[in-house]
Amino acid sequence: MKDRIKAIRRAAGMTQAEFASHINVGQQSVTAYENGLRTPSNAVIASICYAFNVSEDWLRTGEGEMKRQLDRNEQISKFVGDVLTDVPGAFRKRFVSMLSSMTPEEWALLEQMAKRLIDEKEE
């Protein structure tokens, strides 16, 4: 498991400290996991899988694919969770906040404009 944890962290382009903050453990814990000195708890494994969209079977056994395919609702849920952890004032947070306050009429207009944009691209 130690090599798979390191592979996840490296694929994410994170330092051990950054990775640790995403799974709510200390950097020393990540170092211990990657060196095989400690085995992460079930809760930490679940955090890794959620935060990095990793298959739990792959993380535990190395079998199957590393990345887990998310269904549409899971994609949306993960996106919203990521937006909520953005820094205050981040563009994604402001944009989602604006979308959340739109009226049904504004949504209909936005849909109409998006369809127009698609039609223009096809021409």
C-alpha cells in the first residue's frame, strides 16, 4: 500500500504536507504510510479514496484501476465539495454562488443562450 499512496500523492502533484492536509492527517503520518512504517486506518483510507477519486480495492490490494469512475451525481457532489473548500473570493466559489441565486427564468435564458452558442459552433 505504501507505494500506491505515494503514487496517488505524486499523481496529484502534491508534497507530503499538502497531501496530508487533504486527508486530515499530519505530514509525519503520510511519511510513515509511504515508508511502510504505519498502515492507514480505515477512515484515512476512505479519506484518500474520496479526496483523490481512488478505488478502495486498488488502494488496498493493487488490483483493478487506480481511478474510480464517478457517476454524474458523484461528480457534482465532488465538485461542490471542492468549491466549498476554495479560498474566500475564489472565482469558482463566486460563480457557483451566482448560479445558486438564479431564478427559473434566468436558467431558461441561460439554457437558450447555451443552445445558441452550440448552434453557432456547428455552422
